[in-house]
Amino acid sequence: MPSDNVLQLCNSTETVTAALAAHPDQAVSKIVKDLFKKKGAAVKQQSTADGKESTDELDRAAQCGKFPYRPSDLFLKIYNDVLATLDSDPLAGLVSPCLLGSSGVIPLSVVSVIPDIMRHYADLIVRAETEVFIATNYWEDSHSASIVSDSLRELSKRAQARGNEKVVVKLMYDRGNVQQIVKNHVVVKPDGWAKVGLPTEDQIPGIALEVVNYHRPPLGTFHAKYLVVDRKVACLNSNNIQDRPNVEMMTHLEGPIVDSFYDMALLSWSNAMNPPLPLLSKPPTYPDSYAFKKDNKHLGYIDEEASSKATRGFLREQQAINDNSQGQPEGAGQRRGSMDSETADKQRSQLIADHPNMKVPSHSQSDLTDQAQSAPAGADGSARPGVQDRGVPGGSAPPPGDNAGSNPVALDDHTRDANVEIAASSKADDKGITERRVSGRSGGAAGIAEHLNAGNIVLEATVDDDDDLLSDFRPHILHEPHPPCPIAMVNRNPVGTPGHDHVHKVPQDVAWLSALKYAQKSVFIQTPTFNASPVVPATLDTCRRGVEVTLYLDLGFNDQGEMIPFQGGTNEEVVNGMYKTLNEEGKGAQKNLKVFWYTAKDQKRPMSAAAKKRNCHVKFMCVDDQIAIQGNGNQDTQSWFHSQEINVMVDSPPLVGEWLRGINANQNTLRYGRVSDVDGIWREGGREDGEIVQASGVKTAGMVGRLKGLGGAIARVRGTGGF
């Protein structure tokens, strides 16, 4: 039961945002130090002896959030446990206590490759009116970074055309720097940010950009990935701003929960802001009802007919490269043609830049009135500043003038090819999810394969074109209209020092453990890695209680980094050990544990993530089809004990159902990925004599493997591994 202290904190009006608004020139860290220092820890109210919270206890927990209605008992049980973390540290949740429990709507989710998520970022950024806050674990000079940079250039043009004050943009990332030993939040100077592909100051005269590089040495990674625009919209995603062959997940949130994101972003920034965010002293007002699908101005760019044309154009060109390529090394699944591999690689790299969704909405008069219409790169048809002289990562710079009015939809250097046409075909299924289908001249399976390919990765489909699961591939989930639902932030602060302590003082960790503890029917988790010391036994206990636990994991994801001591082991080692434990107990609990290796939508078998051809980077958990936890955190040692993670817990059966259908629609994991409940090994067709697919295997790594793992662990801490 929440203590009197926590109840007071959660019903207070004090927030970091309001305090900083009163003193906008001060460092956030100083504001925080003064804000809650007078609040001493209090003795926690005792729960019932049997651990089953009474209605009164849950009602008290409900009073600690600004919810639109009383949340479900399951949500409140988890939230009640999370609230206990505030007794020792009011900011354990990385947000002001009165903003921990909130509400909002989620009109859009994306479960797809990174370009589809970055395209949504681009649309939100260019339409910003006052301020933008961008956070990513790792910023890599890449095509994904280019679309953000180009969006900032376009935003600058729009701001100048409006004649208003500059739009203030804050960007945070984690790129390890020796200065962080002394000061964790290092201000990046303009010449420093230009070196990683961000626009130079002269290219964005309509923007006041400030960049901070944040890391808490040695292990406290800034693993957060989110976007907040104009204090009205927030996006929470699994991907970094870098190019990876991953399927990722993003949610678009509106309503009061956005103010929780805003407050959390300020806490993360820590430094004084130069200049301050303009909306600090202007709390948003919320509408009586929210817009969904085509009525939502932020989703208008998802043009059904135009997107269909764009996808067909992209697939035609991808297929042409495949047909003419001599192929990659044996096992890559490539056809052989006349084009040498070096030329093919360059064309593939350029093609990811020309991905239909790697485009920036162009500046035009109609755009200023929130109408999404296409125009040449500039209002006068000229290329945007800095675009023509900026090389494409992994390729060559576009020739001058190529995108100067050559095609009414060639908005920038990412879409300059006249054969590329812009946007999506869509239909609504009987469960209310809007489906953007990938189609093209190359057809079904090949079309899906090409949509999933990234960068230099080209892999052929192994499913048949007439497979009935191909038709439901849907990058965008346009959610059915719904009223605001209860949402709580369940975050964790970064911890730099080694050690595996304080799990019960971290809202994220408490939420995950409590979700497993209170589950009555089912638990579903998708995560690239699964080895944290608290989650493994908690999962086994849940299975022993008769609850079905389904795990979608990546085969071979970061195996080297997970092999070193105290990291928890590889997914294969952990899964094998879990099944071994349950089978040896002889009580049949192994039947409740259902583990699947991620299998891409165009494949019939899982493949090692080490090949970097088909990975899944989604971080999602749902329990009893009632609540879901989505965000940045993996189920590995780093995320449980060290990294900063941002997650939301949502109480909405309709949203949970739409997410589960969307996640399953964009992969073949459920159909082809199941491992044996005897030893956790995948065999062809589930037969004992079927061909085995493994990465590092189920045996514990020896000394050589552990030494190799140091490189992977360092990459993870620095953010360069795509975690």
C-alpha cells in the first residue's frame, strides 16, 4: 500500500517542469536537488499478510495517479509495487511523482523496419511549431540520421517562412567521451555535431539547436529513444538513429502522458538549457476528444494510394539489383547475375536512401496550413542547403540538380529517383487494424523480403508467394478510436558502477517482476535478449503457477557480449537451462513455457542475428491481454541494472489486442520459430531428427568465447551494437 509520503508526493503540484519554468536559466540538476530535498522518506504502509492487495489498498494506489477512471486491478497491483520505489527516492521513476501515473491515447504504432519509423519522426519534426526534443542511445551518421538532419533543415525553412522565433531543438545521444568521467552530460559544440552528420549552424538559421552527449561511466548507458514535439506529441521507440536490419516498434502518444515525457526529458538533460525551451511555462490544454486515423493531422502522410505506388517502385528497383547481382558469399541466398558485387553493394546502399519512407515532407505554402502536399525540394525548386554536397553514407552524393524539379514527388535526395513514387495501400481487417500492404512487380514473398532488407543486406525470401501469411504484413497500425486510458511511466535511471543491486528500487524492474507475479492466464514477451538474473527465475515461477509464458527471442543476438562473466549468458544457454530445470522437476511446467526464435516474415526458419540480415529489436510485454509494457528496455543484464530506460505501462485490452495482432502479422515467429520444450533447440519441422539451427549453441562459453565477448560488451555499453 502506498505510504502517506508517496500519496502526498503523487498528489502534489510540484514538478521539475514547473520549477524550471520559474528559473529557466538554472541547471536542471540544481532545480531537482532543491525541489524534493525537504521530502523525507516515510515508513511504507504494510500490505495484507498474504500478499493479496485488498480493494482499499488498490483504491489508494489509484489515488496516486491522474487516471481517467479506476484502472484494472492488474494494472493497480503492478502500479502499487512501483509506487513503493518512491519512498527512498521521489525521482526513482525519472519523472516528477505527480506525473508518474497519467493517461493518454495511442493513435498509431509502427512495427516495421527503421525507415518506416524515421518517416514518422520526419513528419512530426517538420511540422513542429515551437520546440523539439530528440533522444537516442546512439546517433550514427547513416541514412536514418540523414532523414532527421534533413527534417531539421526543412523545419528551419518553415520557421523562417513563418517569421516567428527560432524553433528550439534539443538532441541527446550517448557516444562515449573521456570528458564524461568528470561531467556525464557533455555539451557538444557545433563543429562536433557536424562531424556526426547533423546540419551545420548556417544550414539551419531558423533553429536554435543544442546537443548533449550523456553517459554515466563506465556502465550507465543512455539507452533512451524518444521524441517530444511541441509538448503535444511523444513517440517511444525501440530503435536507435542508425541503420540496422531490424524490425522495431514505435508508439505515438497524445494527451496528458506527453507532459510526463516532457518532465522526464528535462530530468535527463540535467544541464542548464541554452536557450530554454519556450513552452516551459505554457502547460498544454487537452481536447475533449482525440482524432484518429485520417482525422489525425499527424497521420495524414500515410497516404494509402500514393504509398502503394512508392512501395512498388522501391521493390522493382530492389528486384532489378538482385536479378543482376553476382551474389554474396555462399549461404546468403543470392541469385547470380552480371553485376559485380561492389557495384551491387553501392546500389543497395543508395536504394536504402531512396526507400519510399526515407523522405522529408517538403516546404510549401499548403504545408504551412497542415495539408500534406508534395513539392520540389525547395519552394523555388532548388535543392535544400547542404543536401547536394552531403555524401550519402555508403554511397555517393547525388549529382547537382538531380532533385531540382525532376519529379513532383522527388522531395529530396532520398527520393530523387523518378521511378520512386510515394506512399501506401491500406485496408481494414475485421479486427479494426489498418493494414499497409507491401506489394510490387516482384510480388508477394520477394516484396516482403525487399522491404525488410536494409543497407547492404539483400536476402531472398524462403516462404512461397502463395503463403497465406504474407498478405497481412502491416508496418502501420492505425488504432481504432478510443478514449484516454491509464498509462504509467516505468523507467529506470542509469547506474554506472558495476553490480546487480537495487532491483526493488527501480520502477522498470519492479513493473516487470510484478507483471510476472500477478499474471493469471498469460504472459507474452518479445525482446532481443533474455538473460537478466531476476527475470529468469521469475519466469520459471510463473510457469510453475500454471500461467502460459510466451517468449519471442532473437537467436544469436549479441552472443559475444552476453558470454562474458556476470552478463547472464546467451539466449540459447538461458533457454536450454530453463527447460532443463523445468523438465528435471517433473511437474509438467515446461509445457507452460513456449519459446520461439524470431523468424522474419519472408523466412521459414530462424537465422542467427550475428549475420545481421534479419533481427527483431522490439521490446514489448503484455499480461492477461489486459496491460502492456512497451519502450526501450531489453530483458538483459545491461537494461535491468545499468542503462537509462524509458517505458510506458498501458491499461487497455483493445490496444493490447491490436499490438499482439500487429506484432504477429509482421513476422513468422509464431508459425516457424518454436523450439523444443525438452532442450530449447530449434529443429526443422519440430521433428527429433529435423535439421538443427543454432548460433553459439547451448553450451556455456569457454575462456576464448568470454574473451571474444568483451568486444561485444564494450559495443553495447557504447551503443554501437544497435541495442
